[in-house]
Amino acid sequence: MLTTTSEEAQPLFELPPSWRIARERSWQDLGSVATSLLGQGPLFLVPPWQRATSTRPGARQALSSFVYDDVLRACRPAGPDSVMAVLTPAELWVSDSPWAAELRKALAEHWHTLTVLYGTGVVPHVHSSFVVAAAFLQAKQEHRPPMKIFRAPRMDDDVSVEKDFEVLLKRGGGSTRYGYVVRDLPPAEQSLDFDRHHPEVVSQRTELVGFGSLTTLGELYEAVPRIHMAGDSAWISDEELPGAVRLLGGRDVLRDGSIALPADDSKWVTAPPQYLLRPGDLIIREIRGLHDRYGLIAAEVTEQDLPAAPSHTTVALRPCASTTPQQIRLVAQFLRTPLADRLVGRSSVHLTLKRLRELPVPQPDDALTTALDDLDTARHRLKTWATEAEALLESAFTHRTATQARERIIEQGRGLRLRVEAATLLDDLGHTVRTRFPLPVAYRWRETEARMSAGEHQAAYSAILETAEILLCYAALLTLALAWEAGIPLGSTAAIREKLVGGRSGPGFGDWAAVLQEAAGSRKLRALPHQHPIHAIRSLLADQDTADARQRLSERRNDDAHLRRLDPIDLPPAVTEAFADLTLLIGRARFLADFPLWHVTKTRWDSLAKTAQVHYRELTGDHPVVPTKIAAFTREDLEPGSLYLRDSTHELHLLRPFLIGQVCRVCRAWSTFHADLVPKGGVQLKSLEHGHVLPQPADTAQALAKVGLL
């Protein structure tokens, strides 16, 4: 080990007995002596840690650094096998400061960094939160080896930590409990913050694209100047003087996303205009606890918090003019997550503006933007209901007579009670299916519930199996239509085509399941834009639980169709088990509530405005009698009489000829149909709601041939 004889550099820890120690009187000679000692073998260098200010050749200004800066720059490998370990404050390896980046870059000219170990509380008489780093350097080779980064915990026992480190040293990739291997090496000047390059964090950062896209916080926000408590002390006072505004510190930013009310110890500042906060600004605590595993502590400034200015113990950000309200909402939520905290880096208690500006943040796509808008609308509506209820309760004793108060509470409270009851029903899956699912599935589900409630075990059992088949049938038909629209052929179409032209029996439970299973594993479908509705449908049978439930229902349906009927004694438990499987499938298909089925009845194109006025019926719920609505579209290819799927971005997808809607000749009810058989001379359709058969003219066969079903 090499160090100096100065008091500041004395090792405050016990060395292994077999180690030799060399001390130099002057730290200026440590670099040359280190190079000489490296010719004898590995070296452990402990340079002084005090700060120094130096100006180097070529530098435009003085750089605040440490004494060890010059020591390490002077160290050179004695040969190609030279290995040197260096004990320094962690700031050298994690800081974004120019001096630290320059030093890391200078070291990389002669050394490869093999391993960096971080630890706190390892040096006696130094504050337990102070982070030190031991970096192992190897003489620069032709090929740069992978780097290993390790963070020793304070609370675990030494034996388990040492074992974990030994395991890491043998690893060529991946991670251990306390460390990991960096194979995609960053540029030499980049910070080696422990969280920044952790495989888990890198993976989560990549997955953020699933929200829509990624940008940096600096692209969405600009920094607001801050008041420095020491440098700007002439502006600061303990009393609220005329013209002064409140000075917000880190403690004023609360974890719940709000700003604390003024207190007796609040500071006030006479700040120039550029320091003043505005409604919508974000203010974040600048100092964090190293072992605080929550997200960043941030709050959005409101009118009630103003006038105010931020101090240097906060970071204040202002949305750019082009930043949308949806982006602001998503960013505010993301900053409070542990992932945002780890992406910024936890190697220091201070949060730097540079790290924040570089922070990758998710951007909402059209579907997520719509969902955020809907959630915001719902939040405001619920707040309005709560406010109305509170006002009504507070008015109970403000009327002249108790009779008047009683009548008002009962009358006006009725509407509030009905709203809450209706909203509560949405937690009931059955109610959601009956009122929000597309007609074919909702109609079948209603019949299942009715049969079960009447105790008709045989009828209920059949209804459960038929509902399961119609659910898969409807989802498969949507899949076929969307895949054809995207120009992606599905191999499972061939089996359906063979049954259609075979003339004996049409496609059934197994054929619809095959379509959904192929879609779940299709790479071409997976490559479609993430907001495409096909991805939700692909998830229906993607997990093992739903696949198993589908298989059990398929076997029951097959037995029932081949007259392998259950004994009446076995029916009650069979109904219970089958309904549980159906409920699992229906629960996984909740996305259907976001994809309403539209029946376009009339269109009127305006050539001047380039818009179409579309009359349609939204076939949501368990009854086909629904009101006609009107919407405007910029498309002129919408077909009156055809069925469409409306996705979460409000785009319409044509379902003809996979799914056709018209009045059934058997029951005279408007129904949805799919191709069941294609005998000579026409096409035979089958109703999803009733199973009734409807013959069609030859032009339907032409449409089926166009999409590959014939």
C-alpha cells in the first residue's frame, strides 16, 4: 500500500498482516513512486483526499478538484500486467462535475477500470453516510474487459457480502445481490453511478417505451433560477416584509405532492421577477436520503402556493410552451416512482439539474393520452360529487324548519345516491359485461346469468359453454379482421376455410381458439404499433391460467356436442366449475369494454369540409335496441350497413365480411352473424346471439374470397 506521511492520509483501517506499506513525505511524488512500485507487483494507492484548486494547461478556467486528481494523472502502468487499486471518495466515479469527468477520461488513456466497489461507514471517524470507492485499474489492453460494479450494504454480515463479491468476480454477465457486470461499457467520462448501469434499471428504462415514446425531462421543462441561501442572503428575511414572497425550501415540498403551508420559521425573500414561481411549475427536493427507496419528492405549484420563489435546496422546473397537459400529468406521476429516482442516480444526497434534464421520461401515445384525459375527467367529476355531498350535509341545519331540511336532503341526496350506486355496480363483473361489453358477448352472458339464477342446471351448463364459444368466436373474428386490414396472413385461416367449404359443419370452439393462440405468438402482429387494438386481443389467451380454462371449457363443449352428457347429480358442481372458468376468460376480456361495436347506418360526405357525418348505433350491452348517434370523421370510405370496431384512439376498423349485422329472419331481432357454411349457390350465416341460420346471396361469397376465407 502506498500513501503519504501526512496526517490526513493516515489509513484509518487495519491492513492485512502480509501487506507492505510505503509512505511518501510529499503527495506530489506519489504518482512517480506508484509507477515505480507497480514494477514490483500490484499496488493499493491511498492518496490524500483534501481539496485543491488547480489550473491545468489547456483549461479555460480553474477547476475545483481534489489533491488526488494530480496524483492519479501522474500514475502510469509499469508494464502491460500492472494492476492498481485506488481508494478515494466516490465522487470521483459518480460525479457529473467537469473535473471528475476529465479525470475519468484521463485515467482511461492508460488504464482499464476492472471493478468499482462502493461502501458507506467503512472508514472510522468519517460520517457513516460518506460514500467511498475502491477502484481496481489494469494497464490498458487492446480489448477493454467488462466492468464490475459492487455496492457493499451497511447492515448485512461481512461473510455474505464477501461471498457475493466472490461470485461477482467469476461472472461474465448479469448481476448478484449486491453487484453486476457491465458488458456494454459506457464512455470513459460517463458517471459510474451504481443504479445508472444496473441491468435491472437498464431493462426498466428500455421498457418505458411501452408508454408510447421516450424523451428527456429537459425537452419538456426548463429550469427556474433559484435563490441561494448564502449567496443571496441580502434578499432574505425572517419576516414577511412589503414586496417579499415566500422562499420555498426542500422541507416545504411534501411527499404527498403538495407544498406545506407557511410556518413560523418560513423564510421570505425580495426576489427579482425571474425567480418567481408560476402555477404549473414543478418543485423538487434537492437533498435526498441515501437509503430512501421512494421516488423523488416533487410537487406542482398551484395558485394557493403563490407568490413564492425556490431556494437552492430545491430544483424548480417550468413546462415548455409545447408541453401538453397530458405530458405534465404523466411526468409528475413518473418522478414520484422509485424507477425515476434510480435513473437519476442515488450516489449522492444532492439532486443535480444536469441529471434531471437527462432523465428519460415516458411520453403518452394517443391511447394513453385519451385514458389520462378520461381519468382526469373522472377525478374532477368525483370531486364535484363529493363537494355536492359535503354542501348538502352542511346545509342540514341551515333551513328555517327541520321539515324543509329533511325534504331537501332526501330530494337532492337521491341523485347523489343513484350516481354512487351506478358507479359501484361497475365493480361487479356481471354488470360490466351486461352494460359495457359488445352485444354478442353481453347477450350470451345475460342468458347465462338468468339460467343460473333460476336453478336450471342443464340449461345453465349449456349457456355457459355457448357463452365461452361466442366470446372466443367474437375475439377471433376481430383478430381475423384486424390482421387482414394490416396485411398479415394467419395460418389458422386455412382450417376455417376448409370447414366453410366442406359443407358439413362450420368453424367451432377449437378453430376460434386456434386463431387466438396463433395471434398471441405472432411476431408480425407483435410488430404492429403498440396502440393497435390487436395487442389487447392477443393477450386473451396469452397466460397459462386462461389457456387452461379455455382447454377445460373446450373439452366440456366437445363432450356436450357428442352427447357425452353429465348425470344430473354431477351437474351442480360442473356448473360451478365451468362458470369459474368462464368468469376467468371474461375477466381477461375486459378490454372489449374499450372497443365498442359500431353499426354505421348512414353517412353524408361534405366535399368542401372534407368530413363525413356518420350516423351509427353503438351495440354495447345485452340489447340490440339502442339510440342512433352522430359523429364526424375525415374518412369517406365508411360503409353504411357495415360493422366497425372503434379502438381506444377512436379509429374505426371494418369488420365486414368477418362479422355482419342485420335482422334475423327467424326471430326478427337485429343480430350479428358470421359465415358458418358455404354450400353451392350461396353462403350460410349463423347468429352469434341466437345461433339462427341465415342464407345469403352469392356476393357475400365474393367478399369472403377477397379476405381469404374462400
